[in-house]
Amino acid sequence: MLTCGLRALQLKPSTELLANCSWKDSSGDELFVVSERRSGTADVGGGSGTMSIIGGTGKYSGMTGDCTYSVAWLESPWMTTESTCTTN
């Protein structure tokens, strides 16, 4: 299981989201991703977007790839994200 600390920037009201994320696993290795979404908001629930794997530390060092993801909002303040990735 990975834990993600997320920083998000809303570029236009209700339409664009740019997020940098660092996932740290139980061994301390980190995976770095940048996510972009142009649909959905917290108000209306969810949306889908693209995520780029841009590197990491330890076993993730040098990893790159592309993913699609979808977000579903649960009872506040929780959400779930599912993604499908291809690594290089």
C-alpha cells in the first residue's frame, strides 16, 4: 500500500486540476507523479484524468510511465482513486 501526500492546484474553476504527488511505500521508497484532470470537481463528484510517473527513489528510481485515472468522492473528506499505468 502506498500513502500519497498531495498538493493540488486548481487552474480554472471546476475544470482543471494539476497535482504533484509523492507516494512513499512501507520500505521508504518514493514514487513521483504529476496528475492532470480537466473534468469533475469535489462539488459534483469525481472525474478522470492522466497521470505521468516521473521517477522516484529506491526500487522506483528511473521509472517513468503514463496512466489514466478516475476519482470517486465518498463521504467527506474521503475519496478513492483508481488508475491503470504503463511503465517505460
